[in-house]
Amino acid sequence: MLGKSMCLPVAALATMAAALAGCGEPPAAPGPKAAAATVAVLTVKAQPVPLRAELPGRVTALRVSEVRPQVGGMIVRRHFEEGTDVAAGALLYEIGSDSHAARHEQAEAELAIEQAALVNLRIIAERYRRLIDSKTVTQQDHDLAQANYEQGLARVKARQAALRTAQIDLQRTRIRAPIAGRIGRSAVTEGALVASEQAEPLARIQQVDPILVDIVQSSQQLTQLKRRLGSGALQPGQARVTLLLEDGQPYRHAGTLKFTEMNVDGDTGSVTLRASFPNPDRLLVPGMYVRAKLEQGVQPDAVLLPRQAVRHNERNEATAWVVDGAGKVEQRALDLIADAGDQGGQWSVRAGLRTGERVIVEGAAKVAPGATVKVVEWRERTAAVPVPPAPVSAATMPPSEG
């Protein structure tokens, strides 16, 4: 019992000695200061940025001709293949011409009769003109002879006009293409009876190279664009237009904007813009729906930023982190150009940044306002090219077992 009680004071004394020894040691040094975060920055510069609009459009033929007969009769022959290209003036149909040829011959005969009668009237009129001076014929007889001759001249002219009409009708029994283009299906076959200037066309010819695209844009957008161009905030853009087809693929030929309609559609509140495109492969077909991309102006001093450099706050305002010359970070509000269209995966900024400023592209999640950062220049990443494996030689092959 005595030995056990003596152990407690000894332990307490040891603890007190250790504590007194610790009081004499210097305090521990603070930990190392946290290193500045490393961010990738892009030094921006102002440049002209085209404002592109993507608008719906419909393809329409450059010229359309509905082929109709101008004389009545029966179709006796068709001279074209449906869906092929025809030249202007090419023979398309033949109408039975027997009755028209007979009327032509009749008109010729009637003209010959009147011309023969006119010869006799001219002789009489000339004779009476000579005799009137000698008082051999009366003035009344002279005037009557002259009047008969004038009437004969008029009858000859009327017969000549009738003959010309008969010739035109005979020629119209051969129906020709009024324009060059691609002809569609035929509404009639041989043996069909057609009428002069009937409502239903026999066929339709469309000129599709070049071809037109009617583009629709709201009048409000067009008014805003004109106001900005008029104020000088925008510069005029090129009249170049590109297309996206119905399957989303781009059309390989660029077009040219021709004109803008002067009136607004009262039902839709839209304006039609018309563009012309080459169509050598006949890929564009009238009635096809397309998406048109056109440059409607140029922002002369815009800044392009990668999309990951732009963030939106709780008020849906566009912002970016900017690093000043001392390496400190500040958040900057941006004015984006909403109608700049696709700029290769970049945002177009109208205001909020100046040439030479550094914007954080990567590493923005590690910073806060006023923080000091270490910057490296940002480089756009490209897809890694796979390296083919090195060939295995006999020297590097592992030894075989056993």
C-alpha cells in the first residue's frame, strides 16, 4: 500500500516538470501562405464582327410558264419527255391542223379575189381622173370611181389581215416552249381535245438555274436594323447569303441578296427578302423549305470571347472575369450582340471590354473578386491525334515460359 501511494506524487512531479520545460520553448511558426491560383487568360482585341441572321425561306423558280393552247383542236403528237430540260422555242405539242390549213387557203383565195377586183377599180379611177379635165365625164362619176377604188383598197387590206390571222392560227397548232427550263408532267395525251386559252395548262416550265429563295423576316427586326445602320452603329454588310437544306446540311453555293419588299404582310407582320442562287445540280427545287443565313451588318469594334469565358449571374446578365495589370481579378458586365449569329463557338461582345484586357477563359471557378492570380496565356484545345503503337521487335518481346 505504501509503495502504491508513493507512485502518484512522482508522476505528478514529472508532469509538472514537462509543463515547465514547455513554457520556455518559442511559439510554433505559422503555416506557409496559400499560393495564387493559376488561370488561363485571353488578351482581347476589338475587330469587325458581321451580324448574321438565320431566317426561314422558300425556294421559288426564277421564271414559270404555264403552257396553254391558243387555238382549239385535238392533240395529235407530244414532242417532249416529262421532267427534262427544254429550250426556248422547242416544239412541245401538235394540234390537228387540217381545219386551220383550210381556213388559211380560204383566206388566200379571198385576198386574191379582192386584189383582182382592185385592178379594175384602179383602171376606172385613173381613166375618170383624165377625162374630168375634158369635161367628158361628170364630177359625180369621177368621185364615185375614186370612192370605189378606195373601198377596194380597204377590202384588200381586210383580206390581208384575215390571211395573217389564219397564218397565225395555223402556226399556233404547233405549241412551242415560251421559255427555257425544266418541263413537268403533261396534263394531256394524244387524242385530247383542247380549247383556245383554256384554264388548265397543258404543262408547266420552270427555270431553276439560277433559282430564287424568298426569305421572311419580321418588320420589327428590319426596322431596328435600319435604325442602327442609319445611326452609324453598324456598317453595311455584304449581300452574301448561304443556305441550310431541310436535312441540316449546308448548300455549297452562296447566293446574293437581290431586294427587299417595300410592303409588310398584314397577316404575319413580316417582310420578304429575295436572294438568287446558282443551281447547277438542280438540288434546290421550287417549294422546298430552307434556312437562310445572311449578313445584315457589321459591328466595327466587337470582341469575340470563347463561350466558356462568359458566365451569367442570377439576373441572367452576361459577365466575365478580368485580370488587371497587378494580377487582381474583377468581374465585368458584358453587352452581348444577340444577333451576331454563329461565330465559331464564340460570344460577340458589343461593350464591357477594351482591347488589351485579359479575360479568364479557364480557372474562373477558383477566383473571387479582388483575388490575385497567376496568369498563363490560353490556347484553344484541339483534338489529340492518336499515336500509333511502336512495332514490337524480337528484342523487346518477353521470354516465353517454359
